[in-house]
Amino acid sequence: ARSAVVATINTIPSAPTTTGSSSCIAASLTLSAAGGVAGQYRWYTVATGGTAIAGQTSATYLTPLLAITTTFYVSINDGICE
């Protein structure tokens, strides 16, 4: 006897839209993303791989104090795919 089993390929969430921030002096800046819901966002310091910044799952991210231009990255994790 055989039982059917289904292998499903889930859709990857779309990349969020983003809004950066700037300052003329060293500062902590608020970065924003849209397209997901609270808890789905994952903020990173690298473009691929790496580990998400701990505890940062909202649409906004307050950076640490920055003295130089720094790039951050954000994705949406829908609980199945990122």
C-alpha cells in the first residue's frame, strides 16, 4: 500500500520597501520598512547570510550610535519563508 505525500514550494515574501535616515553629526538613526506586519521584519548588518540583529522584528530600527555612513538590511519573514 502507498500513501500520497505532497512536497510544497512556498512563495518567498516580497522585499520590504525602506526609508533611510541621515544626520550631520554622530547619531542613532531610525530606519523604516514597510510591506509586512509587526514581528515579521528581520534587520541585518550584512546583505546575505549572517544572523538577524537580536530582538529587532518591528518595521523600525533604531541604529546604534553611528559616526560614518552604514548600510543595514531588512527582510520579511512570514513564519515559513524569508
